[in-house]
Amino acid sequence: MAVALTFSELCQACGKSQVYVRNLLTSLGLPVLRSLGEEGSVPAKDSRYSSAYARFIQTIIALRTFSVPLGEIADLFTKEQIVLRLLKVDALGASSTWYLDQCADKGHKERRLLLTGYDVGFPIDSKVIQPNLDFGVRKKELFSGKEMGEDVRRALDSYLRLLAKITARVDQERPVLNQALLWAKETLG
């Protein structure tokens, strides 16, 4: 059973203020669900966030803690959504957060996208790709995706290049963060 969090509970789970989390959501173009207590707002039908959504926001906050620029995080998020669309994951549901709906945080690290945690079903850096069947109804395009240059391998290669850059940044900042934590423990108690 999935846990559903209000915006306040989401912020508490992330350890950040409502302003900080709202700015993150807005910067990444994510929906900000309003609750009854907010001024001038009407609660959405489903004005709660899933536990997968909370994990997603916690991942973004962790990357920001390692000084990964928000622009790079937004770019990686866009690349993940492109990969998921090319694999036809968006056809599995109609929610505004379809990229998180099938996500879990268990096992198969080599098959998961970093931000959404989506298990694509094959090692991300492999050359063999098994796309999902497309069960969704889509507006017919004049040209096929392949004719317009859409290619899941190309999208994954672009994703992997940016992921390597972000991973290098985290590796570079890890000793600095450890030193800061040690300083805080020794100095502030």
C-alpha cells in the first residue's frame, strides 16, 4: 500500500521548508498540489503525493546537497522522460506524474534511472534494448519517431553522458561533505 503525503508531510519527509520544496517543484516543472490550508486554493481531487514522489524529491535534494546544479538535474530529468517516452512507459497510465507511477526503490540498480528510479528492464548501459508495447492511444504523427530521429539508444547515450558528469560531481563533493559533517560533529556537538 502506497503512502500518500500532504504537501506539508512531503516537506517534513524531505527535511526542507515548504518554500524550498515548492521552488524545486516549480523549477523542474512539476505539479504543486494545493491543500485546503493554502490561501485562495481549491484542493485537487488527489491533493496528496505518493511515496515514490517523495523519494524523487529526496533524490533531487541529495543531488543539490552535493552541489549538482539544478540545471543539470533538470536536464537529466528531461532526458529520463524522453527515454521513458521512447520506451512507451507513458502509455501505461494517464496521471500527470506517469514517470513515477511504476517506480520502486528496490533492486536492480543497473537497470534504474537515477531520478525517477524507473526500472527499464535491461542494464541501462547495455546495447540491447527491449521497448515496451504501446497500449496507449496517441495522435497519429505525419512521420514516425524513427524518421524524425527519435532513437532510444541515442537518448540513453545522452542520458549516460550527463549521468557520468553528475556522478563525477558527487564523487568530487563527497569528501568535502564528509569533512563538513565531521567539523559539525566536533565543533557544534
